[in-house]
Amino acid sequence: MISFSELWEKCEQFFKDEQSKQPVSSLIDELEYKIALYKVIDKKQDIPKEERFKIKSRTLGEILLSLTNISLIDDINVYDSLNQALQYRKVKK
């Protein structure tokens, strides 16, 4: 099993190899759509809990995959960004 950071880099490489540079604004639209879909799935009580979990897990994976494309295009170090956000939140407490 590979580490999370290795997986993230593998996902960025997937988009780098794909050679389809979408504008970040288009990727943000895609991200908003996926987040809205996650929200709809979360509210669906007519779907069995286990099935809903599988769908939500897949959707969250798609959200993260979109984020890897954004981090690639904007050359963002997500480890540093996430760590900085966590530190900021800890200070706000």
C-alpha cells in the first residue's frame, strides 16, 4: 500500500500525463458540482445506509481527485497548505 502523499502525487501525474489543462475556474465548477452531489446523496434516506456510504465514498474520491488537478495546475504544496490551515484553526480555538 502506498502512502497518502504518494497517492496524491500519482493522481497529479495522471492529470499531467493526460495533457488536458482545464482552466482552474472550470475545475472549481466541477468541484462545486461534485460537492452538491455529495450533499444530495447525504440527504437521501431512501437509499440503504451501506449503499449510501459506498456512493459517498466514491464521490469524495472524485472530489479529492479534482483537488489534485487544481494543486497540480496551481503548483500548490497541499501538505503545507493543510498544515497551515490546521495551525490557523488551532490558534482560533
